Amino acid sequence: MNWKVEYNADLQRMELTYKGLNSARDIFSSSYSNIQLSKEKGITRFYVDARELKLNAGKTDLFELPSKLYEKWGVDPRTRIAVIEPKDNDAKLKADFYILATQNLGWFAKLFATEKDAMEWLWKK
């Protein structure tokens, strides 16, 4: 498993961290785990550290998350998803696509270069 989901009580956020190669199935499993724990904790702020992500998934797979699965899995519509951009160029292009698709479908998502910028946006009113 090249991902980890944690609840950070100090920062009041869900943390999803990717390391290495992840498939579409990994992305779906990690997202589902993150969402389920967020519902348990009552958290609507997601911090996704994708710096070390390498992605073996297509844009169609990534589009399925915001277009079908978020609603099916009961994601709170107020949820904010801050993604730290991957270093890998292919993964970054796919992350850009995911962010654009997610925003176009009405979800709050944004790509960031730093954790500081991501945190400011996550707590912006």
C-alpha cells in the first residue's frame, strides 16, 4: 500500500499521503478510506500530500471521483480538498486535470506548491 490516511486532531484535517506508484484502484481505496474517517470525525478539510505520487491511472478514473463517487460515498458538499502538487510531471498533469474537473463539478479543490498555502486556503472562510 503506497498511501496512508490519518486524522490530524491538532490541525483539524484529514491527511492523505501518497508515496510511489498508485493505480486507479489505490486512488479509489485511499479516497474511500479518507472519506469514511472524515465522516466519523466530522471533518470537511482534506489535505492531500501528493509530492511523491506516481500515478498509473487515467483521467477517466480521476474524473469518476468527483463526478460519481464523492456523492455516492456521502462527501459533505462543503468539503475542501487541498492537494500538494506531485513532483512527477505526468502525475502533476493528472492532478491539474482532477482539480479542474472537481471544481467544474462544484466541489472545492485546489492544487498548491506548499503546505502553508494549502493550510491558509483550507481555513479561508
